[in-house]
Amino acid sequence: MSNPVVRTRVAPSPTGDPHVGTAYVALFNYCFAKKHGGQFILRIEDTDTARSNPQSEAAIMNSLRWLGLTWDEGPEIGGPHGPYRQSERGAIYREHADRLLRDGNAFRCFCTSERLDEMRIQQRAAGRNAGYDGLCLRLPETEVQARLVAGEPYVVRLKVPDHGTCVVKDLLRGDIEIGWDLVDMQILLKQDGMPTYHLANVVDDHLMEITHILRGEEWINSAPKHQLLYQYFGWQMPALCHLPLLRNPDKSKLSKRKNPTSIWFYKRMGYLPEALLNYLGRMAWSMPDDSEKFSLAKMVEHFSLERISLGGPVFDLQKLQWLNGRWIREDLDEKALADRVREWALNENYLMKLVPLVQKRLAVLSDLGPLTAPFFSGLLEITADQLLQGKLDADTVAIALEVTLARMEVAEWTKSGIEAMFRDIATKMEIKLRDLLPPFYVAINGQPASAPLFDSMEILGRDLCRARLRHAITQLGEPKSDDNKRRLNELLGRQEKSGEEE
Ligand code: GLU
């Protein structure tokens, strides 16, 4: 029998900004598929209806295209295994959940959230592993039927062996052993009839004929559940390869609190897509001749899983910048560079956003340079003294910057949404809006008298604003007094309840 065509996929969930981690995983899947003359598929995993949104989906697709990681099948272009959006495949998952129920490999669970909370508290108190205790697994069939007839809501859970060890094969890590006692009776179908990630992911990888799954190592613990599902369905499991996670320089998981993670940040800063791809390729992988600079085509040509190393790859902005400089100097002639600059920000569309902000302040056209410099810059040269020119003391400014940094994740990124955010922060901090804003003019635009703040922030985008606020915080340091540290924690604590976690 001839080997099947290699088919890989990237399966992002459309929540939030397009993440460099998605591009990294997409790149490795793309290279592996192309190296073997196979296909690379994009699948949108949007079963979490509360968090998924179409803007994020569009941003993922646009950013992958910007990077040149085009898919052979997926949303917008279709293909023989569509639809490629999980939210459009509900009936397929329900059918498969029914099949598991029929075969006795899954069960209905009627437990209420109150009972599950109580169960967790008891498990914690007894120092036992958290996980469903199997109450509904033991329900007699007649009772299940009666409760169904009575219309009680239920979820469908996976049956899991109650002893022994699961061995999962990973192409990079060899055999990974995980005790079945650590594997939860996972919910497969939620009360609303929507599947969870685990069911949808396995069903789709099978139906879409995926042969190799290259994904982040955070999914290793899910692999036993997936393997079990493949066994229950009687399907062959694709080969698994868990890639090492990208890390901040302090080795923690790459997070936007410490490092910009949105692909749009890099675009906005003027990194070239080929340089960003090149850098992502060097995370965990190296060319046979160890060359640092290589194109996507070269990476495909030389790609092999054997050259992936498992040490935690550190995403280092300075190295990326150095590499980007090389691409600019060595690979673009003057005309090509001018074209890139035009595409980046010297275009009609961008100028038309800036002109209304500065027209009133122009005496001569050459005033445009200094007035709009922050819109063509990355991080700005600012000092603590400049941040403290207003009425607020250093600790209050430090608190305001930190609170804004947290709060901006959930703000609507429009002029009015940004204004509402600042008004709310001023109220919570019990200071006047006009006293709150001066340090933000400095942090965002480099000087106290500059283009209007809320418009500027909208135009600059959340990613660059986040980076500039973080830069300002670095200049100023944390609040000094214990009282103010407490105050900050209190304000942040209140924020985190509604804030987005990464
Ligand atoms: N939707 C998952 C994610 O967001 C996909 C994980 C996988 O590749 O299996 O990363």
C-alpha cells in the first residue's frame, strides 16, 4: 500500500489577536506538508461561542496570508472536507457523540454545576486528583431514560479506563506515559449540544484525513483522551508531534504581559513577514548548515522533524530585530524597500487617518514631520521626568499606567471605547480625567501636547499602545509605597475578574 499523502493542519481558536504562536505552529505544519508534497489545511476551532468572534477569525486569516502561509483547504477557499469552521459542523459532532453513546464508550451526565462544585471542594479537601467522580456512569439505563424523558439537561462524557497507563507516541518525544487516573472523564458534548475541543478536534482530524498533527506541547495532556476516542471510533490516529512552546526571555510561556504576541504588533512595527517567518523557523528548528537567515522556500526544502530541538525556544525581540535588519539590508533593493515602506505606512489609507488629526495644527506642510512622528515610530524615547510633568505623583502615575495596561485588553478599541475606559479609570482612581491623561500623552505620543490621545490610540492600535505603555512603566518603575502597591493590587484585582486571561 502506498503511503497516504501528508496532510497537516493548523487549528486556531478565533479569540483575541492573531498570536505569533499560531504562526509558529502553522509554519511548521506548512513546511512539513510541503516538504512531502502534501497539503496544509486551516481549520477554525470556534466551538467556544462565548469567546470566538469573526473579527479574530478574519485577523488570523489575514495575518497568515500576510506571512505567506497560505492554506490548500480551509475557510474562504473551501475544499473537499468542508466546512472548515467547527461552528458549521454541529450535526457531525452530535452524530459521533451518539455513536459513542450507542457503543457504550460515553455516558450521559446529569450532574448540576452545584454538585460538581461540591465534588471539587471535597476532592480538594481530601487531597485527591480533581476530575469527574463517575456518579452518572453508574446510573441504571431505566433511570437515564426517565431523566431524558423528563427533559433534564445533560452533557456527554468520555468513558475512561479506571486503571493502568496510557502510552502516547510522539514523534519527537517517543513514548509518553500518562496514568489513566490522571485523565478526566472529559465532557465531549455540552448541554447546548455543542462539542468540546476534544471531540470536535478528533472527529475533524479524522474526517479531514489529517496524517500528522504538529501542535504546541500544551496539548500533550489531552493526547490520551484523543487516543481513546480514535480507539473507540476504530480509526487510525494521526502521528503526533508536540512542538516546544515559545518562551519569554525569563523562560515563562510567551505571554503578552511580557512580550508582544500579536502578529499585528510585528507588522505595525515594520518587521518584514519573511524575517518574522525566518525567526519563527529558528525557534526549535535549525538549517542543516546552521545558517541563521533563510527563506520559507529554503525551510521547506530542508525541513525535517529530526532537526527540531525540544529546549524551550526563547522569543527574543532583539534577535528578531537584528534578523529583520539583515533582510532589509541584504534582500531588498532600494525600489523594493520604498515599496515596502509605502505598503507599511506611507499610503493613502493611513495618511487619511492622520490628516484630520493634525490639519488644525499645521502652519506649513513641513510641520507634519514632527507632529506625526509617533505614528511612524515604534517605541518612543521618553523619560520618567516627562511622565511626571503633570499633577500626579510618581506612584499614582505608575498605578494609572498598570491599571490601563490591564484594562485595555477588554476595552472596545475605538475612540469612544478608549475614552470610556479612561473615564472609568479616572472614576475608580478618584482623580480628574484631565489630570489622569497627561502622562498618557507622553507614553503614547511622546510629548504632552500632541495629537488627540483617544484618536491616536485607536489609530496606533492596541498592540503598539500596549508596548508603549509597558515601555513607560519600565521608565517609571512600580509604585514605591506599600499603601500604593496595595492600592494597585486592589484596582487590578477588580479588573482581573472581567479581564481577559491569556
Ligand atoms: N484549537 C486548538 C488551539 O487553539 C488546537 C489544538 C490542536 O492543534 O489540536 O490551539
